Amino acid sequence: MTRRSRRLLEPDHERALALLADSLKGVPEAVMTVGHGFTVEQLAELVRAGLATQDVRRVTRTGPNPLKVTWLVITDVGWRALAVRRAR
């Protein structure tokens, strides 16, 4: 884990990582922002620190034209940061 990722693991970051950890396939960015109140900047901080990744996926269940949806997935570094934070 880098110094930067340790420093960034504030309560909101820990809460975001915990939500991502609950879903191994990831969570749509819209769910994290609208459903859980995170800002796009907070989520971008997790990605820049290497605690999560962003993945654009096509969702075809919405009709004839697929939508592109950005998903967030916790990384191994994120798992370790969450474990260290919870151990304290």
C-alpha cells in the first residue's frame, strides 16, 4: 500500500471501499453517487490512489441500444487498505 492510499483512507473512503467490497463484480458509479451520496471526485480519488478501478461496460437489457455504464471495482490494494483500517 502506498503512502498516498493510506492517507486517503478517510471515513468516506472506507465506506466506499466497504460498499465495493460487498460486490465482487463491482458497483455502477451512478449507484455510488446517487444511491450512496459519494461525489465523482471522491470516487476518482479512490481510482487515482489505486484503491479501485473504473470499467466501462455495455448494458444491453435496457432495449435495442446498449448503454455504457461505468463500474467501480475494489483492487487488491483497496482490499489491503480496508483490512488495515478495520484492524485498527
